[in-house]
Amino acid sequence: MIQAVLFDLGGTLHVCSTTEERKIWFARRLISRLSEYGISVDISPEEMSRMLGINAEIYKHDVEGSLRELPPETVWTDYYLRDLHLDRETLAPISEELSFLYDYERVCNLRRPHIVSTFKELQGMGIRLGLISNILSRTIIPHFVAEYGLTDYFECVLSSAGTGIRKPDPAIFRLAEQQMHLQPEEMAYVGDTLSRDVRGVRNAGWRLAIQIYSPTAAKRDKGLAELGVHPDYNITDLSEIPGIIRTENARC
């Protein structure tokens, strides 16, 4: 019997998109914020945007290999702004703020429809709810949860930034089991990627993997379906989830 459904954040509760114009706007915003802290950098917004794109991909490659999220001061000093040769002591006090801005403003995050109604229905069914997300900022998830009206629903919230563990490492799923005092066969997960979410569910041995369509996931997941990585259900709207849980629990 499924007792809990946990969710991814980016690509799942909201859809992320960006443009070159937005990337340059964010680079200009970042340069301005650094200046407000007395950190002057001799770089144009266009060059800052290009540098961030390159260095973010290097960081992603490294952490997807290790499945460990690094502390924000390391991310900004050794990766994202490393070409500017800023010392760790300068960036450490503001690194979490930079991570928040990066996750919140660099892309356009559009919440999916039917979030609150879906969560209300699941809660009314007696299903417990939680969240597991790979994300850079340690403070942004409570912000999104409040913004989306979900504060009263989640009893378990775990992030790679807070735990140091990235999906698909089963260790972060084990932490959710421990916090909720549930077994793998009692857990379901909803995410948008094969590479992080469905693989994570399979690695952890959870009962159910539900993949919600996201336009940005296809590139990240290229070739995985051919390797046999498949969800139990594919959906396009969050409102489909309660029916799936009812169907699965009726089989028990």
C-alpha cells in the first residue's frame, strides 16, 4: 500500500525556461549585486553570461559523477566565478544568496496548474507528502513552497544542497524513508527526469515512479529509455496522480 508520494521541484512542480536575453539580464543582475557588496568585476554581462554557462556545465558534470552537492562557497569560488579569481573569504558570506538568485532568477519558473488541488486531494486520501530536489540553494525550497501555497502539505523536505547528496543516489531516498518511518514499498515519487528521478526510484527500490512531461528533460535523458530506464506511469498534469495512487492501492 502506497502511504506517501514525494515530489521533485524543478520541472515537476514548476516548469523552467530561459532565453539568451534572460541569461544576459541575470548576468547584469549578478554583476550589480556583487558591486553592492563591494566586489568589482571587470566583465561585461555578455561575457559573464557565457562564463556562467560554461562553468555551470563543468560543475554539473563533476557533481553528476560524484552525486555530491558542494557547499555554495565552493560552487561560486571554484566553479561558477572561478575565472574572476575571487578568494573564498570574499564570496563565502554571500554565496548562499548568490545560489538563491541563480535558482530563482536565472530562469523563468512557471508553476504547474492544479498544484494545490492535487495536494489537497492526496492529503484527503490519507497520503503523506514530501519533496526531494537537486538544487543549489539551501534556502529556496521553503520560498517556493510558501509561494505555491504548499506550506501545510509537506512533512518531509530534502534537498541536495541541504544533505550534500544528489539524486539518483539512493541515500537521499533512504533519508526520506527514515524521516517518514516508511518502507520503500510504501513510497511513490513524481519527477520529470529519467536520469535523476526514475533512476533514483529504481535505485532506492521504491514502489512507484511517475514521470511528468517536461520539455527540458528530453535532452538530459537522451538515450536512457533505450537502456531500459522507464517510469511506471507517464503523465502530463499533476491532477492525474490521485487516480494513479487509487488504482495502485486498489490492487493491494
